[in-house]
Amino acid sequence: MAREGMEAERVVSFESESESSDVMFVDSSISSTDGPEPPQNFNRDCIAYEVNVKHRHIEEICISCGSLEVDTLHPIFHGALCPPCKENFLHVFFLYDEDGYQSYCTICGGGRTLFICDVSSCSRCYCTECLDFLVRPGTACRVKAMNMWFCFLCLPMDRHGLLQRRVKWRACVKRLYDECGFVNIFKPLSASKRNPIRVLSLFSDISIEMKKLGFIGNTFGNGSITYVHDVSLITRKDVKELGDIDFVFGAIPDTRGYIAHPSDWYFYQYYRILSYVQPQANNPKCFFWMFVDNLVLDEEVKDAATFRFLETNPVTIYDVQHEGIFSEVHVWSNIPSLKSKYALPDWDLDLSTSFRRDFQTQSLPEMLKKFLAPLKEYFKCFPEFL
Ligand SMILES: [Zn+2]
Ligand SMILES: [Zn+2]
Ligand SMILES: [Zn+2]
């Protein structure tokens, strides 16, 4: 399956004026021409010449842009990455679109026209240029004509033209993130090692979004979600009885309505439940958490959450539609998609003058859906819901 440009939902971000937060926009209106520029393509058509004629080792060439000034090895395929392409890779690898597929090309981290792998457990995309420059010219046209296409990580053979899959590429991805200190990630899991996810959703229900993303199937054992609106009476024993939990989500409910508790109650209750569930530091289990504040926490509690309890900076997500900001939330999470930064969109968004319409036009879980999609790297999905 091919898709032109980016789908309707895009994520763009820029450096926050506040030093403590990253800022992101969940945008429904940005044209398909913006987003991170694909790495420079000016000499990518020379890669084949460098390797085949000049016998240069492919590990000495950035396979993302063709540069010979390389910084590190590409973690997934044989070849290297130059400094800007490495930086770009780190920012885009865990980014997904609303459709549940990765936002950018798995090889170069860019791409205008992307070909989507048809293996149901795979969400990867590849751009025309990577197919034509690294496999062989004309590959993109051939793939476009196919009814079903399986990607270079799903096909059994590991070599396609110049493109050769690394044997332990998932470990290499983890090592790259570790070495760069960009964000802590768990090693992505192969489809056969992914188990159904078990979710605990506090205060706000994300069942629909988890089902839409395919994490929860309609058969018992195909993922599970426990939603608890009021955790006041929930004890450690109650939580233990739920069994192993893989993801704890908590979001302060819609601020327009009646809120049963003071805002800080939500954070401290979330943290209390999280502490019951969180594995010990030396436990390698893939465990994720996300807490969302509808901008109701006061600064003191936010600081406590950031520096003392969750020990990570919040990311501010704006829901921007037709260049107006509809809603805004602060999110603390260890899901790596929330640490990514993109280029500013072409239009000039001035936060101080942008109009703010009714809060919560998009439901909060809907706004967060694409940031939950990278959990697909770790948990089994049930394609009937994709
Ligand atoms: Zn490069
Ligand atoms: Zn590409
Ligand atoms: Zn694939």
C-alpha cells in the first residue's frame, strides 16, 4: 500500500520558550509539504556508484543522504548515518500517524511517498527514494503495482540490492538510543515476542482508542483494559489482584465539568497506583506510563511531578486545527514518541495571538492516540481493529 505525503494528522514541534517542556502540536490542518525535510538527496544516487564501482564500504556512507561524513552505523540496515541523519532518525523512529503506521521512512527518516508493509504485525513505511537508490532503480514502481508487499524487515532474505538488514537490529536501535542519551527506550520486540497489553486506565477511559489502535481485541486474552474512575478506595492489594499491568494511563478528567477532587489529588493518586504497579528498576519488563494534566495542576505540583516523582519533563501537546489552538495538555510519559521534535510548519504559528476555541473539541484520549501507537513495538495487536 502506498500513501502520498503525510496523512491528515501530523505532529510538528519546536523548542519551547520554557526550558522545562517540549512542545508539540497535534495538527489536523497542516499541508502535506511540511514536516521534517528528508535528508539531503543531492548525492544519494552516487551510493551505488561508490559501493559498486569505487568499492567503498557501505558502512562508510550515510545511506539516508549519501554523505561520506558519517557519525554512526545505521541501526537497522548496513550502512551509516551522518550527524544530521542520526539526529533525525532518533526523532522519527517512534513516530506514528493516526492510521497506526509509522510517520516516516524506516531507512532515511523522511519521505514524501511512503510504501506501507502489508504484514499485519509490521507498521513500517519506506520511501520511493530509498527503494530506488538502495534496492535498485524502478523498485518503487514495482512495489506500487503489487497488491501485497512485505518489507525488508519482514521478508526472510536479509539482502535486497544494497540494502542489508542487520542481524540484531532491534538491539542496535536500543544501543543507538542509549549511546546518544536521547531518551531511554526498551528494546523493541519482534512480533513473536510481543504479548497482549494489559492496561490500567485511571480517571479517564482510553478503551476506545486502545481498541482502535488494535491493542485490545474482542476475544478474552486479546489485551485487556481496566478502567477505574475513582481510585479513592483502591488498595495495593486490589491492584495486585489485577495481575501484571504493562501500561498505566491517568488523565485528569475534562475540566469543564464537575471535578470531584482537587487537581493535585489526581496526580498523587495516579502516582500512588503507579508505585504499586511499577516494576523494580532492575526488572527488564517493558513497562509504560502516561499522566496527562489538562492544565489544572498548579506549578508546585507540576514541579514535584517533574523533579521528584516522575523524574521527566512534561511535553505540552496542542491540538491545532485551522491554525487555531483547540486544546492543550501537559503529558508526562516514558513512551518515546513524546520526546520527538520536528521542524516548525511553514505557516507562522504565533501562540500569543492564536485563537483558542472551546477546550476539548477533540477528546483527550483521541488527541493522544498517535503517541500511544509506538506501544506496537512492544505489544501484540489484533488486526481486525486496525
Ligand atoms: Zn545523512
Ligand atoms: Zn527513505
Ligand atoms: Zn514489514
